[in-house]
Amino acid sequence: MKKIKKPILFFLLFVLLITSFYLLTFTVSEKEYAIVTRFGKPVRIIKQSGLHYKLPGFFETINPIDGRVNVFITKPIQLLLGDKNPIIFTCYVCWRVYNTSLFFQSVAMVDTAHQKLGDMINSQLGNVLGDYQLNQIINTDPDMVCLSEIETRIIDESNKNVQEKYGLEIIHLGIRRINYPAIVAKAVYNRMQSEREKEAKKYRAEGTEEAAKIEAKADREFSEILAKAYQEAEIIKGEGDREAIKIYGQAYSQDPQFFSFLKSLELYKEVLQGKSTLVLSTENELFHYLTPPQGGSLLQSGTSPKGESPLKGGRQ
């Protein structure tokens, strides 16, 4: 009987030991803090992760607090800008526990913290937006947009209150979305359209100016090339005329009568072509080679009006 009671006793002692260890110890992870409360009052704040000891559960209770950075999105709210234009803002907020004891006593739960932060941020957003106009919120010119300045002001003014009241710290705040109520949407679109048209006119004017410069440059180069070509053509023409005069002079010096006969033929060709009508005296020099001598024709005699052969010089 004693042999049977020994194992039972050891088992009971083992169960008691395990139960005591479970009731008297707890663990804190790396992502959280722990507040130990005794009969509802905080007595210890544990920020170091690992195994820790406490009194049994009915004496001390462990309240875990998330130590990570939390992110939440505020509810959309419609506010008035300084120029009386309504606009709808939605923000995102990154926050963490700043004072663990104050957070536990004033807020305790993350959902409650989100509600408190959302109300405070929307309130500060309404105060800050009264100093800005619509073209400082939405603008095609990045230098005119003041969203970063608005975010910084809201963080600075909100942090003072949430740290003192709720033990929270806002790390970052950003404007997630901006909407327009129907009453101002048309005005915004018209303003954007006018800005785009103004920009387009500017580019068209610059293009027209550049085109005029290119056209003027092309005209100037064309005139220079044409003048140079005309100059070269005149030089070549002058050289040709000089060479022609030289050849004519040589031909005339060799046989003046035959040269005169050829020139007359060229003149006849130019004057008598087509249906031209000339009224001239028969004594005109133009008829020297067209008037036959007395008693015969010019072709039969083969002589000029002066009795000289036009084919002189071995040209018969």
C-alpha cells in the first residue's frame, strides 16, 4: 500500500509544481510591454522581454500593451478651407505608446486609442485648413502645394495633447485621400482645364517662335546660296561671253564677208520664224542677201549685192 502511495504522491507534487509555475510566472514578447496590476492598480511596468514572476492570478493580473507602431485611417470628414471651399479629407496616422502607465489608465485599448486620435486629428485638421486655399491643396505647380506643411502642423499640435492626455506619440501623419464635394468638383475641373489651356498656349507660342527662327535661318541660307550661285553663274557666263567674243573676233578676222553672211542668216532665222510681219524698205540692209541682182537670182549668181561671193575662202 505504501508502494502505491509513493507514485501518487510524486505525481501530485509534480502537478502542484507545474501549477505553481504557471500561476507565478509569465512571459513578455519583444513586440509588447506588460503592466502588472494588483487588485486593479498598476504596480509594475515591464518592458524587457522574457520570463518574469508574479503573485498568483487573483492577486496580480498581467495586462499586455502593444509596443509596436500602430497604423490606422481616420474617417472621412468634410471641412471648409480659408476660401470657403468645402473639401473632404482622409488621413492615415502612425502612432505608438509614449507613456505606458498613462496609456493604460486613460485609454487601455487600441480601438479606444484610434477613436481618441481620430477625433483629435480631425479637430486639428479643421483648425489648420482654415489658413489655406484650394489652390494650395490641389495645383499643377508642385511649389504651390502645401500638404507637407499641413501634415507637419497637425503632428506638432496634436502630439502636445495626445502625449499629455493619453500617453501616445504620433510618429507620422499623412493625407491619404482628398475628395471634392459635388458643389466644388465642377469649379476644380474648370480651373484645371484653364491651367492646361494656359500651359498649351505657352508651348504653342514657344513652338511658333522657334519655327519662325528656323524659317528665318532657312530663308537667310537660301538667299546666301542663291546669291552665291548667281555670282558663280554670272562669272561663268562672262567667261563664256568673253570666249565667244574671242572666237567671233577670230572668225571675223579670217573672213569678214562670210562672217557677215552667217550673222545675216541668224538674223533671218530669228525675224522670219512664226507669223511675224515686217514692213521695211527694200534698201534696208536686211534685204542685202534676199534681193537678187539685176538680171538673175541671188542663188544663181552666188554673189552678194556688192558682187562678192558669200562663199569666199574655199566655202563653196
